[in-house]
Amino acid sequence: MVSKAAIPATAAAILAIAGMSEAMAQIAPHRAAYNLEMADNGSRRLSGAEGRMLFLWDRSCEGWVTEQHITVTLAGPEGDLLETESHYETFETLAGDRMTFRSEFVINGETDEIAEGEAVMGADGGEVRYTAPNEGSTDLPAEAIFPSFHTLELMERAAEGERFFSALVFDGSDATGLSEVTAVISGALEPWAEDENPLLRHPGWRVSLAFFDATQQGAEPTSEITIDLQENGIVRAMEINYGDFVLEGTLSALEELERVEC
């Protein structure tokens, strides 16, 4: 039987896009859907995997809203099936100093893991206050940033021609939520000039992200993802590597959301 570690909740947050300064003006609030299929059947634990990802990124006058829902069906070598669902929602202030979050991981219709709370950052560090699964708090180092701020910083560095970026990111996706994220930015992507959807007529970059448990030095990444990221914050395609198998994500639907006037 496949364990829940095959779909770590940390990966649920890796598509959150936000912005500030010049990059903020280019970000397109949007709703997207992706079909997920196993790319390489080299796994000894799986005979197949497929699913769907729904992603929403929107902006209010106060901050950024993200919602991501992933459903994946995993088939074991003897035909046994495991239905997994991952639900992840956040709100982050435009200044990147406060985030509310809720994540839930479901296996075969039953909640297996949940995390909910608020994180606040200051000049000397930050604090996470959890309301689920248990009430409590934990400190964050001063260099920790939230996912939206991280993605925007990544895009700004890519636009400036940098090829490597590493940061401590708190995403609230589980009971710890703090990861060291390394990004390798490779060649530029040309715009899909002839695409019927104007949202896809933008250039971008191919970015490879590796997520490491910040509490374990020298550990292997918990998950890796390669994304084709446009300058307007839209991900054209993705490849998620869980170590034992790889899922490819293909964009199947894309809708622009109305921009707010503040």
C-alpha cells in the first residue's frame, strides 16, 4: 500500500504567486486547472498515478489570496487504490509581514493531517500561532519569508539575470511549515505569441525548486518541482518529483480574474 508520504503537503504551496514593485504590476490574478499524470513508471511502489490541480491566485487591496486543491489517485502494484486530497488556502499582506493559512490532507475521505493558524513577521523574527491541530506557537527566524514574497523575489532575480536563489520559507502547509527552498533558474521561455488566450502571450523562465526540511541539515529534498513560470505569475506547465515517482502537470483551463481598484 502507498503511504501518504508519496504526496507531501509541502508541495501544495509551491505555486503561490505574489508580487511587489515592478513585478506586482505584471502579476495577473487568475484561476487555473492542471491535469496530473505520472511521467515515468519506474516506481516499484506504484503502477500508476493521476489527478487534477485547481489553483486560484487573487489580490485584494490588503493582500494576496491563494487557494489550491489537489486530488491524486495512486495505484499500487497489486491494483490497490489510494485517493488523496490536499487543500491549501492562504492570505498574505502585501507587505509580506502577516499570513493566515489553512491546509488539510485527506486520504480515502478521512482527514489525515491539518494545520491552521497565523504567522507574523517583525524586524527581529516572527511567530506562528497555531489553532489546529493543536493550539500553540513557535518562533520563526528573522530571515524567514512567506511563499508570496518568496515567489516575487524569485521573479525579480530571474528578471535581473540571476540563476540561483535560496531562502527559508514558511508556508503553513503542515505542523512545521518551514523549508529551505533552493531555486535554479534556467533558460528564458518565449511567449506563446499565437495562443488564443492573451494570458499566455508572455515570456518567462524555467525554474527548478527543491524543498528541504529546515530542521535537518544535509537531508535529501522532501520534494522537487520544475515549473514554466511566466512573468505575469502564470505557470504553463510543471513536473513534480516525489522521489519514488514523477507527476507532470499540463494546463487544461485558465481564467483571468478581475483586477481590483484600490
